[in-house]
Amino acid sequence: MAYALYLKDTDKRIGTITADQVQTLIDLFEEEDTTDQDYFISADTIDFMKEQSADEGLIALLEPHIGEDGAEFEWREED
């Protein structure tokens, strides 16, 4: 199964991520419930991900979209 990553506020698809990359997001970040698939990510969050040795491809996909105030991302399953 493939997954897509979106900027939540614009619904812009920014790329495809693997099941392992989705699991990284789930493992590193707090989820409000079992259906939660979105995360607010800032520059500090990216630093945390790097410290935790998160997947470099995932970081490279997220980082250009962070901006000064961070951004909210959402992953979705693709058919």
C-alpha cells in the first residue's frame, strides 16, 4: 500500500511516502486518537526527527514546506 503526504491547510499533495515512513510519524508524534493522521511540524520538530534518526527521505520531503511558523501535514492511503 502506498501513502501520500499533503499540506493540510491547502490540501496540496507533496509526495508519496512508504509504510515505514508513516510508521515513523506514528511512532514519533502524539496522536489524539487512532484515526489521527495529521501532524504539526516546525523547524524544531525537524531537528527532533533528525536526532531520532528518522528517515532522511521523509525529512527531505517535509522540510521545504515548513516555513517560519511550521505547517500541518496529513498522510492518506492511496489505492
